[in-house]
Amino acid sequence: MVYSFYGTKVVNNVRLVYTEHSEWEIQAISWKWLIAGRNLLRYTDAVVGISNKVKDCLQDTFNLPKNKTHAIPNGVDCKLFSVPQDKNHYKTKCGLDGGDIVIGIVANLKKNKNHIFLLKSFKNLLLQNNKLKLLIIGQGFKDDPEGSEKDIQSFIKEAGLDDEVSLMGGRSDVPDLLKAMDIFCLVSYKEGLPISLIEAMATGLPVVGTDVAGIKDVIIPHENGFLVELNDEEQLIQALNRLIDAPSLRHKFGTKSRKLADQSYALENCMKQYQLLFL
């Protein structure tokens, strides 16, 4: 933002629109950048938050006038994602059995995404149902201090979950992999507005997530999924079990998910709102 401000306002005298993606990044800002931000944003033409909560946080933190702040949700190209007519076809492509109930997560292998919490809960779920599978889609990055790939691999090996958990790495065929899932789960410590969660909703999946900023802005409890307290294994197991045991509930929540994705997070709406703002 500082570099953009210099290039637009100081050197070229053109308009600048600044977008912020998460409350927690605003709240973590140091006092010197808080002061700098207040001064720079005062001369920025528009400030955008990717949700109403992020917009309000920007407004309150930097003392911005209401007519300068806007909320424009991130958009997903819902045309790339569709509710599968034959879910078993996509399960077979992943090497799974049609009778398997597939839980999935799409997230880079970082500590913030909290994969170990999901794995611990999944291990306990297997004691009640041996037809469960877990797909972990996402990649780790070499020498990343926040990386969790080795921890995830070690847990899977030590817990004897090699046959039930698939580490699939970074993939370009996420739309097809989502079609193989029955339940989508995202248990991060914090999020902005999680695109992977919205993509899962666009595929017509029921969703389960932690009750944290970003995730709780997308999941409507008991309408398209469930929210659970951070690192509460018992709550996560109960939420997943309710969906595992009730295909009709999965269908009901999944239908609502798709509707919400189309209404609130379609890429066309996001583009239209930015175009109107720029014009």
C-alpha cells in the first residue's frame, strides 16, 4: 500500500483504491504503521474490505469516513463448479469406493490451517465408521517456517491412517476433486474470506468450519453447515457425525450452499461492484 501510494499519489497523481482481506491483519498492525496508515488512507480515493466486518474494522481502526469505505466480497467463478449428477464417478477417479463417505479440505499445508485438529477428530470418527475417507488437497512450501507438511505426514504415519487419508498435494483439478467429496471441512485459526470454502459451496457441499473470523462470515449454522469452537474435537466429531449419518441433511445443506454461493459470492457480482466503484 505504501509503494502503491508513492506511485499513484506522489509521482503520477492518479486514483488509488486499496483492498484489505482480513480483520486480523488490521488488528495486528503496529502503532507506527497505524499512524502511517491513517495518514495515507486519508488521501486514498476508496478503501475496500472483502466483508462488512473487514470494512467496519478498517473504518474504525483508521478513522475513515463512511463514504470512503466499501464492502465487496471476494468472487468465485461459480460456472467452474457444479453439483455432480454422479458423485461415485468422481470418487472412482480418486481411487475411492462409491460407498465411501468422503470428507475433504482444500488448504495449503500451513499451521494456520490446523490440519492436525481435523486429523485427530477424523481418527476418532473412524472408530465409529470405517467407511470414511479424508482428502487433503494443498501443498507445502520448502523452508516455510509456518509449514506443517512434515507434522501432517508424521501424524498420518503414527496414527496408522495411510489407507484412510490421501495427501494429494497441489492440484489443478480441484473442481473435480470437490465433486468426489460428501462434506467439506475448514478448521483454520483465522481466515480472510476463504475462497476454498466458497468453491466447496458452489459444488453443493455441506460445510463445517471453525467459529473464527472469515469462516463464520460464510457458514450459516444449521442452514448450510455447522460452526465448531476452535480445537474442540468433541464438537467437530459431533458436527461431522450428524452429516455422515444423514444423507438428507447433507443434501439440504448442500443445496443451500450452492444458492448462497450464487447469490453472494458469484464472480460476476464482485466484478460489477468493482467496475462501478472504479467508474
